[in-house]
Amino acid sequence: MGVAEVVLSGLGKVYVDGTRAVADLDLEIRDGEFLVLVGPSGCGKTTALRMIAGLESVSEGSIRIGELVVNEVPSRDRDVAMVFQSYALYPHLNVYDNIAFGLTLRKLPKKEIDRRVREVAEVLELHEHLQRKPRNLSGGQRQRVAMGRAIVRAPQAFLMDEPLSNLDAKLRVQMRAQIARIQRDLGVTTVYVTHDQTEAMTLGDRVAVMKRGVLQQVGPPQELYDRPVNLFVAGFIGSPGMNLVTARLDRDDDGHHWVTVGSDALLLPESVLRARPALEGYAGRDVVLGIRPEDMEDAALADAQEGSILHSVADLVEAMGSDVLVHFPVDAEPVVTDDTRALAEDDGTADLPRGSGVVLVGRFSPRTHIYE
Ligand code: ATP
């Protein structure tokens, strides 16, 4: 199976009605890489994918697949296979013929087609259903047929547009693992579009976050999680999301920097300032303080010092089986932690924290962020 890099350079799309869907997109998807394009509805991810597939014309910039700039190459000659959210199966054809369709079109020898279809059906565990029509298949099976049709063509790249969105939650998790496994085994360059950040984080070798047609950040999932470059990525990646509270950054006469949230003042450690000198420029300004839920602890239990404490009283406990989240307002904004050590011991998770309900802002870990 061929693999190829896919390189987008200054890629842009303006629809005929003047809508700008994608702007100046530079993205290099490496040989065999699984890249996920993620962002909220309308951010232009589908448009970008459709341009790579050749289903949408390119307004600006270029697309290269392998050695070839494909801007003017018709979709069928691009050697990419697309898997849609709707599966787009032929209802009148059985599973075998649906999978074989692309090969039949290309007039491959019958024997070769048969070998390849059966091989793929085996991998996808569809071999017992080859004679069935799509209407007699479950959602998950239909999804696998759609995958089979893409795989059997042995393309240079897979392009997938929300392929799991029609499945129920449990099946989605199963199919997600299966897609990851198949992609890894085949090593085919893959561009995968989703609005679901969990899907993006679990599937992608790298994740590209888009907002209103513009790429915000691209990197391995952990990098996006630990070092989101802006407020949008900080809020979008992670579930439960990063706590974002309005604050103010000030510098005192001794040169110390303080972050004020409501009536609490937090001392900004020198180490943080050294790591991010740009923060000095925020002094005297309103900022947004971002802290992941797992970086907040109960202050009493963590033996916190003044200058690192946000005072609040928990107002809600959310128990979801293995995860328990404690909600508390900070300066009237909702904040979440997964530190449940302070929960009342007698009746477990259902109660609010005992004691003062004081909650610590971690120790400005590398994952604590301050945005303008
Ligand atoms: P979703 O997840 O909802 O599919 P998306 O991130 O994939 O969203 P696109 O479908 O690429 O976003 O759409 C990007 C923008 O382009 C949107 O504002 C959309 O309304 C607009 N758009 C999409 N198709 C067309 C079209 N044919 N003509 C005009 N505008 C369009």
C-alpha cells in the first residue's frame, strides 16, 4: 500500500457566495501519520478535507500529495479514499459488491478483486455478512463496510469526515479503537475530521485545532493539552475543560507579580516569569487564569500557604462512577477540581467537602496558564 505525505500550503477557500471557510492553512501531514483536524461546527475542517479529496475547488494556495500538486487533478485520480459520516453505501448492492465497487470500476481482474475484498472483510470481521444488503446491517457494520471500501483501494491517503458520528457512544469507542488499530497496521497517511476533542486526542498522532477557518495550533495531543497557545485551544482541549477565570496581573514595588482573582491574590513564582517573560508585559492588565481541574487541590489537605489559595466553598459534587468532580465558584465563575480527598468520609461522594471549603490553585505548574 502506498503512503504519501500531504502538504497544504497557504490553502484557502472562499465559496461563491463570498463565505471564507479556510484561510492560509499551512499543514504538513507526514508519511503514515494520523492527523486529526478538530474544531467547532463551521470552523472549516470539512471544507479543508474536501479540498484535499478534490470534492471542492481550491481558491488559494496548493495541495501536494506525494510528489504531485493536485490542485487541478480530478478527485478520482488523486489516489485518496474518503470515508463519510453518512457511509454513502450503495443500498442495492450487498456488502461484497459495496467493498468491491472501486476495484470493479477500475476493471481489476475478478480474481484479484475477490482476494482483496475477502482479505479486507476478514480484517474488519465482515466476512460472515458479505451477502447482506446495507439495510440489514447494524450501524457499526455499515461503518465497517465504508471503511472496507476505503481500505480495499489501497490508497495513498485516507480522508475521514466524522466517520463515527452516527454511532452510539459505546460503539463509537469500539470503532475508534478499531480505526486506530487499522491505521497503525496499514500505516496509511490519514486526515480525520471531527468536532469531538476526545476523539481527536485519542486518535491523532498530531491534532490540528481550527477556529473560523484559521489554524490555531498543531501538535501531539499531550502538547496541546499541556501548552495550549491561546485561550481558544485552552478551552477547547480537555474534558472537563480547563478552568478559566478572569483575573488581573500586577507588579508590586518589590518586583513581585500577583494574580488577583476576586479578593484572593496569588503570588506568581519567579520560575513562571522566567519561563514566560512575555507575562511581564501583562502587568496592570486584565488576564485570564487557566488551571486544569487536576491541578487544583484542597488547600487544607495540601498544606497551602497564603498567596497560593483561592477561597471558595464547593457547591456541587458530580459523581460519574470512576470520576468525581467538585464544582465551586471562584469570583462567581464556575471552577472544577477532581480532588475529592476533602469529601465527607461517612457518606462518600454524595456530599460536599467538609471543612472550610478552601481550594488551592496548584503551584503554578507548567500547565497553569495566563492569557491576555
Ligand atoms: P461542521 O462540523 O458543522 O461540518 P465544519 O467545521 O466542517 O463544520 P465547514 O463545513 O467546512 O465547517 O464550513 C465552513 C464554513 O463555510 C461555514 O461557515 C459554512 O457555513 C460555510 N460553507 C460550507 N459550505 C458552503 C457552501 N457550499 N457555500 C457557502 N458557504 C459554505
